[in-house]
Amino acid sequence: MNNIFEKIKKSGHLPQLPQVMLQLIRACGKEKTDIDEVTQIISRDAALTSKLLAIIASPHVNLAKQVTTIKSAVVYLGLDTVRNIAISSSAMQFFKISNATENFNINRFWYHSYKCAILAQHLARAESQVNPDQYFLTGLLHDIGTLVLMANFPEEYKEIKARVNQGQNEFDAQADILNTDGPKVSSWLFKQWNLNPMASDSVQFLSQPLADIAEELLHVKILFMANLMAEPESTNVTEDARVLTDIPAAVLNEIAVEAENEVRHMAKSLNLVPGSPEQGYHLLADDIKDVSLCFGTLDNLLRAKDVTTILKTVQRGLEIIFHIPRIFFFLRDREKDLLTGTCAKEDRHYNIIASIALAMDNNHSLVVKSVNTGRIAASTGQKNLAVSDSQIIRFLETPAFYAIPIFGHNVCSGAMVIGMDGNLAQTLDRNKTLLELFSRQTGICLENLNFHEAYAGDISDKKMEAYAALTDKVVHEINNPVTIIGNYLETLKLKLPEKHPAQEEISVVKEEMSRVSSLLEGLTSFSRPRVGGTLETIDLNHICRRVLAVLKKSILLPRQIRIQIELDEAMPKATLDSNGLKQVIINLVKNAAEALEKGDEIHFKTRLVPGSTKVLIDEKRKLPGVVEIIVRDNGPGIPPHIRERLFEPYNSSKVGTSNSGLGLSIVHSIVRQMQGRITCDSNQGKGTCFTILIPLAPDTRPRLPGDEIMS
């Protein structure tokens, strides 16, 4: 037997050691991953290092400057992508040695190995094992010993196959002819690779009889069960498997079905049938690599929390898998009936693409056509392209483009526009299914994100509407008796002599009634903010300066509070309600000043949001952008219990003020009326920052119930 292992060592058919893959899986799976640790692991494998640097330095990635360090490559590609590249590279080496063996059905072997890996991982979880990923790796590589024997002893293996065809167990035939078997070779390889001793321990028992396994430790039983249940296209859990575990039969059946569904889904993506002849190793290797990266990307998509992260994840996945030189995205703005452009901020054409918009009724644009029809559109061979299509091709810096609609469940959220040449066009045509999978998952993620944001906004709006309706009713019901009481008091005061003792009491009552009227006026300000309603073209910065000058003299200087003013001098004219704008600024600055102490500071800033001004290329016109107003202070911050319901009325940390809790509610109502949005970022002890986004020219079209304002 020692001679066999020595021959394997000296042969060229020893698979690449996967410890780098294992270490990367562990490192990337930690709750707080250390980039330096990942970099050190990768640097131990020259092949993986060169692969990462080649990918990141490729012009296909389209970085502004070349990356030449491992750490920079890891930071740009992301931990999940790095992990998937490592797994793919190691998996290719795992399957590669089978290429030397004639009449070997790699499809069936792959199906069994992959299913065994999934089953081992699921069973380990059901048994509450500490590291289920370790079991996945062991299951995936459990039969590698057989592959090594095939590759190193091809003539002997012909005799082994002949005996198997006559009914002998394959492991027994291996032992008879080679004096060892696949599980022992797998165990030996695991030890060579310094894998967890439990892995090498469990794999060598695969050739043992069931009666011996029943007395072994749990990790041995888990792999043995997984191997028994890993028959391709089967969901049966044999009695032999059941006797090795206390997992309920119903749970075992569920695990078997789930594993078979997972492996079928993967096999379908690879166009594999377990019993079919081998379709060519190189094609299979490419498919496994692509699908491995694809599923890593889709997993990242599901965890993305915002639009920017979703698009960045998709872009990186497509760049790595298909070597796509550039990708632009055109996302649907349903309120304005437009497609608005965007791309990676690192792209040198970002500012231009972010300023492009396409009208949904633009029948000449291929990008719009792909969204309206839900079909992929290519510019190849098209004559008389729209101006916008020609411009997009110019900025992609490729001969043509592929426009792929981003479809979710039922709604098209926009299109991915991919730059391509002739060779890439053929690759994309062959992989339309994979592209559509990317598109569909992207669309679903965007839909879910939009739904949650819209739902949260709708709940907030409905709460504010309910508060306003209740306030109107309360004000109306109280105003009538208050007015009557006031009139009676005035009449009573006139009837009594001027020096009557009751005159003083009547004056006190009148003062209190005046205070009630003042409170009612504050409530009215919330339910019906004092907005003039008249839109006018204004110099927004000029109005901000005037209001802040008054506030500085009347509120800030007496309190010895400093204010830093930073106004965007490139701000264009705005069509807004100036009274509403003034009321918002006064409330926010006054609110901040009341929370600050002597010597504290307020920072006031205006900015035209980059990319918010859109150009309709084909229509030769511009759409106005969005102004951002920021009011930030270095005060004590807002307590969490107040911040949770910040814009609701009667919610305040102030005590004893006449309109306590109404100021921010009024601001919120005015901003919403101006079709804008206000957000707050506050940390106790570190200050508070209010950010307002308002369209420079609000949409004046009649709105139907349920129409969305700016999101």
C-alpha cells in the first residue's frame, strides 16, 4: 500500500491542496472579517494570488487606476467574490484529474459529490454541529480518492470497472486489485492537506459495514448517512440511514427533498443529466466556475440593503463572470415616467450617465424598448439608432450594447446596458438564461426594497394624516366654546363698573383663554401649515441668507451660538413656495438653537444634488434637479425614544413650551407638500443632522390618491 501512496505523490495527478479554500471560507464567514487575515491567506497560494491580481488589473474591470496589491484586490472585489473565486479554482482542480480517465461519467460523479456535500451540511446542522461548512467540504471531496486511483492506475481501474459491472462492490474491487480503496486514499489526502482530523477520520469509514458505523462517533455517522442518501435523483431515506441518527423521520425526508432540489437546480443551470455521457470537461469547468460565482453574487444580492449596493453587486458579478468592460443601469422613475441613468461612481463617465434620462414614450430608444417589451435588445446591426443609443455606445466605449430588462415579479424596474464586442456578444447569447437570472434577482431585490420604503412612507403619511384630521376636529370643536366664552367675558367686563373687584378676575380668565387660543393656533399650524401655495421663481441661496441673518440676530447671537453657512454658488433658480421654505429653515434652526449650549455650533449647507439634473437627449431638453439643505449641530443629540417618532406631533424632549412637539411635525408637513423628503441622523453626545431634499421645480400635474412623492 505504501508503494501506491508513493506513486501518487510522484505523479502529476495529485489535486491542488484546498487548505487555502478552507481557510478563506472560515475567514470570510466570520462575523467580523479581518481584511489583513484574508490577504495573508491568499498570499500563501501563488496561483490564487496571480488569478486575483489578473482579474483586478484587467481592463474589463474598468478601474480608474490599476490595482497591484492583494489587499486592494480583496477590498475592491469583496470578500464573497474572493471566496467564490477560491472555491471555484479548487473545485476545478478537484474535477480536473478525471479528464485522464476514459469512459468516466463526470456528470454522475459530480451529482453524487455535490449532493453528498449538501446532505452532510444539512445533517450537521440538524445535529447542531459547530461547523457545518466543514462537513460540506468533506462531503464534496469524500470520493476524491477514487478519482486519484483512476488517474494514477488507469489499467488496473479497467479491471476494477469490469468487476463492478459483474456485481462486485467498487470499494472491495479496489482493495482486491490495488490493496487499498478510495476512502483510504481520500483520508490520506485529507491528512496531507492538514484538514480537520475529523474529516480524514470520517471519510475512511465509508467502505466499512453498517454494523461498524453504528458504534462510531457522530461525525462519522453524518458523512456515512450523507453518502447513503446521495444517490442521484433520489429522495428516499433508507432504513440503513435512519438507524444512524435520532433525527425524526419527517426531518430526514425534508432534508433529502431539499438536497435533491438544490442539486437539481444546480445541475439544470449546468445543463447536466446524471446518466448522460460527459459533455466535455472544459465546458463543464467553465460552467461550474460561472455558476459558483453567480450564486455567490445572488447571495450577496439578497443581503443588499440599498439600491447602490444592489447595482454594485450585480456589476461586479457580471464583470468577473463574463469579463464585461462596462455596465450602465437605467432605472425606472414611475412618478416622472422616465428611465434615469446611473453606473459605478468610480467610472469616469459617472457624472454624464447620472445626468441622462430617457422618456418612457421614446419609441426610438432601444433601452426604452427593452423595458417596455420586457425583451433583451441589442444594438448590433441596427440602423438609424436614436441619438441616446449612439451616445450610450460612445460612453460604453464598445462597438455595441446589450440592453437587458430588469424584471422582478410583475414589474420592470429598468434595464442593464452592457457594452460588448463581437466575441462578447456570442458569449452573452449563449448565456441568456444566466443573464435573465441576474436580471430577475436584481428586479426582485429592487422591488422588495422599493416596497419596504414605500410601505414605511405610506404608514408615516397615514399617521400624519390621522393626526392632522384629529387636530382639525379638536380645534373646530374647541374653538366654538372658546369664542363664546371670550365674547361673554368681554360683555361681562363692560357691564361691570371699571373698579369692580371682579374686573381683575375677568382679566386673568381672559389671559388664560388667550393662551388656549395660542395653543389652538399652534395645532392649526401643524394640521394646515402656513404655506402660501404660490410657486415663484426664487434665488434659494438669497432667501436662505436673509432668513439666517434674521435668526442670527434674534436667536443665535443672544445664546452665543455660532453658525457656519456653506451655500452652493452653482445653485440654479428654483420654482418653490418661498413662505414654506422660510418656515422650514426657521423651525429647524430655532429647534437646533434651543438644544444647544453657549459656544456650540450650527452648520447650514445647500447643495445641488449631483446627477439630479437630467438631460432628455432625444427630446433635447433638461429636467431640473434636487436641492439638498442640511442643518447640522454639535449638540447633545436626540434621545432614541424621541427619535423613533421624531416627526409625529406632541413628541418632544422640551418641557414647558407652548407648542411643545409641533415644530418638526410642521416642518415634515411642509416638506411633504413641497414634494420633498426630510431625514434625521442623530447620535447622543455627537449632534444632530437634518437633511432635506426638495425638487427645484415640483411636479404640478394633478395627483391622484396614492401618487408617490419624491422617494
